[in-house]
Amino acid sequence: MKGPYRESRTRAILKTVSWRILATFTTTLLVWLFTHEVGLAAAVGGLEAISKLVLYYAHERAWDHVQLGRREASPAVLWFTGLSGSGKSTIAEEVYAQLKRRGLKTERLDGDTIRSIFPQTGFTRDARDAHIRRVGYLASKLEEHGIFVVASFVSPYQDSRDFVRGLCNNFVEIHVSTPLEECERRDVKGLYARARRGEIQNFTGVNDPYESPTNPEVTVDTTTVGVDEAAANVLSYMQLRS
Amino acid sequence: MKGPYRESRTRAILKTVSWRILATFTTTLLVWLFTHEVGLAAAVGGLEAISKLVLYYAHERAWDHVQLGRREASPAVLWFTGLSGSGKSTIAEEVYAQLKRRGLKTERLDGDTIRSIFPQTGFTRDARDAHIRRVGYLASKLEEHGIFVVASFVSPYQDSRDFVRGLCNNFVEIHVSTPLEECERRDVKGLYARARRGEIQNFTGVNDPYESPTNPEVTVDTTTVGVDEAAANVLSYMQLRS
């Protein structure tokens, strides 16, 4: 291991072949144009083809050791914030799939998934804030190393989100602004009903506040906009066509 | 942005030039060998040089859109565990510097640095375990995306370390086994003295246990081995010469 990126032998072989077709055709044509001797043109072309196949392959493999001029796409942290049931995760999944389809290195961070891995993550203001800060740190470290991050968290507090914004290089805050009434009407996981019955404490929108982003980069309301259109809005903000 | 890795125009230009010198020399030699006509050989060589400069550059730029055969170095999580003052961080810093020098994508995670960023990180068994699990998750995500991680944490519990090992692909546990007496004699930060006076609770080695790794990949004791040698041991385990 002598550098971060390397190329395979297969790649060098394929390039050698595609170049040889292009180059030998040109050489043979040149010799024929100068001499009008088909035999000579074919002989030079044939010998050139054989010798340069070897040379070109060696040249490719030698350049593989040079890191100069290799670079990665400039990443971003896409942070979806909004009430439970607003459609954050669904849109985030679609954006994630689109980024992966472009071959970009992308990581998906989701509130529910991460809570199931981390012990000791409560729902008090302090616990939630600490949780979002830790996740934000993770996101910023991934971004720093060239990875797109698609994060979806209720993340109800402006302070926590601003802290994460400060850690990241290119932070895109996406407010999924579907109103409480609509989220509660859907109640996909039955959590609103339980919170209304007092079975869940600190439930955002019911007995805990949601502080709407003051200056989000993108806002989508899933009562009026479908998942595909919402994902397209996010990608178009990032100047990536869906 | 159409893929994770791209190459710059400068790289293509430099490759075009180096190839042209190699290739035109070969063609000119070939024509001369066949015809023994210096003028013809020079003319074909000259025209070939000009036409192929353009062709080769275009060929390089076209291949830049093909991701096939591009790959990264296979990373690892280097996890340094040991008592406060054992020399973990110092060796970790040296290993980190060596990996960076090789052009490898590397992230440094250190107990003290991370604690200063995260709120709510206590020193009880549960809090420490939760902290190590979170850091381990971060490390595993970075590794997943091709990044070397050099982590140094007291991480006194076997359970927490095993949890992290389970998350990672290539986990290298490095036990910095400098004995308690030596660590306490050094007492770089004066923490042992404070713990002995009862000013610090849950201090590993004094009033909290350190569970030595049962099967560490590397063990170093800084009473007998210097920093450079210790770093070299770690790198040689990874088959990287220092």
C-alpha cells in the first residue's frame, strides 16, 4: 500500500486495448498516406501494435503509483429535520438511493437506527441535544473524508442543529415542514396516539417543542409535494439532476 | 459530479506528454528500421506525435468517466488501549503521522479530544461503556468508507472493546501494557495523585478496574520499548514498513 487510490490491472488492460485500436489505426493510415504502400503500412502498424501494447500497459501501471491529479467529489451533509411522521426518512431514503446510483460514497444516518445501537439515549432536552451533537460529529468526520451523509433526525432544537452546522463544511438543512395535524393524522407508528394518552413523555409536537429552522437551505411539505418531487428539490439544490 | 473519483486535466496532460515521448520514439525507430529513410521516419513520427497528442488526451479524459478498476487501500481500525500515562496517545500520534506520510486517508480519535466535544460523558461504568460504543460506531463507519482510524482510549472494559471489534472489519487491538507503577510514577497530568487523594472517582487503576485485553493483536510496554520502536511494531503488524 503506497497511496490512497490504486487502479487494477484489468483497467490497465482494457485501456491498453482501446488505445491500441485507436492508435494503430492512426499510424497505419499515416504510413499509407506518406508511402501509398499497403504492405509497408500494415507491417509498421502490426509491429507498432505489438510493441506498444507492452509499452502502454507498463506506462499505465507506472502512472498508477503517481497520486497527482486524483481527486474526489466534494461532499455534503444533508440534514433532514421535522416532526415524527413528516416524511423525513422516506425522502432521505430516496435521496440516498439517488446519490448511490451516481456512484458517490454516501452514508445514511437515521434517528431510529442509531438509537437502537447506542445505549443510554434518553428523550430529555439535554439527552437529545447530546445525541444530536454526537451524530453531527460523526457526520462531519465522514464529510471531512469525502463521504456524503444523508441524516434524518427529528432534531427539534435550533441550538443542536446550529452546533452540527458549525462542525460541517457543507451543511444542507432540509426542513420537512409537514404540519403537526397532518403528521398526527397519519400517525404511522401510533406514537402520537400514545403521546396524547400520556404514555410517552417528551414527544416532539405533543409535549415537547419543535423549533422550526430559521434559515433552512430547502423546505418541503409532504402534504403538497410527493416523495420523488421532494427528493428532486434536494438534488437540484445540490445541482445534481435526479 | 458523476462518480466518486475523478482525475484532473493536469494529470491527463502529463500522461499525454510522457507517453508521447515513449511512443513517438518507438514509431520513428520502427519506420526507420523498415525503410532506412531518415526523412520518412521523421515525417511519420512528427505527424504521429501531433495527431496522437490530441487523441491520447481525449482517450484519457474519456476513461476518466469509467469507474471500473479504481479502488482504495483496505483500511483498519487501530485501537490503542491502556492506562492513563501508559504512552497510548504518543504512540498513536506517531502511527497516525506515518500513515498520513504514506498518503493514506487517516482519522485520529483521542479520548481527551472527544470528551471535550461531547457533553454528558461521565466516568461511571455505564457512561464509559456507552461512550466507547459510540466512538466505536464512528470508527467503524469511517473504516467502512476506506479510512484508517487511529484511536486511543483508556477503554478499560473488555465488553466495550469486544463490541467495537464486532462493529469493525479489520480491528487491531493494541495493548499499551506499561504497568500501573510506571504510569503512576510518570503521572504526566497529576491525575494519579489526585485520584489517590480521593479527588477523582472512577479513576482507572486506582478506584476503577482495568481489564487487560485477552488477545490483543499487538502488545507494547513503554518501560522497555521507545515510541519509534512501538510505532514500528504496529506498522509491521499491518505489513507497512516504517
